[in-house]
Amino acid sequence: MTAANLCNRALNNVIEADHGKLKILIKPVRGFKSIPTAYATIKGFEVMRALRKGQARPWCLQPGIRGEVRLVERAFGIGPSALTEAMGMLNHHFAAAA
């Protein structure tokens, strides 16, 4: 076995360990009736786990709970896009500086 194989195997173990926690969350919700329902549910689990683990911080354009709410809105397509929001923040910043 080469060093590259060992490295890939170790990386795969980390990824699979993370998926194991997701499987535990999904178990009580089994029996999805459609693919869109399953997709939205798993996406929600993943977004909430990312928020809890602090992995979503770089994607939050605003600090605190507001940034988290915006992130969830963008993840599910119910809020403004990140680009629209960033442009609005830049326009506000430049208007205040002028």
C-alpha cells in the first residue's frame, strides 16, 4: 500500500464519520415521499450542522443571528442572493462614506 492510498483512506474516514452523524439525524425521518422533500430536509440538516460547527461563518455577510438567518434564507432560495445582498451592503457603505 502506498502513502497516497493511506492518505486517501484517512481522508475518507473523516468524511464518512461526518456522514454517520447525518444518518443518525435522518433515521427518525425515514420514508421520504419524494426526492425534493428528501433534498430539502437533508439540506436543512446540513445547514444547521454547519451553523452549529462554525463552518458557515465565512459565508455569513452579517454578524450574529442576522447573518445566520440570511444564510438559511439563501440556502433555501427564499431570501436575496448573496451577490444582491453584498452589493447592497457595498452601496450603503459607499453612501455613508461620501
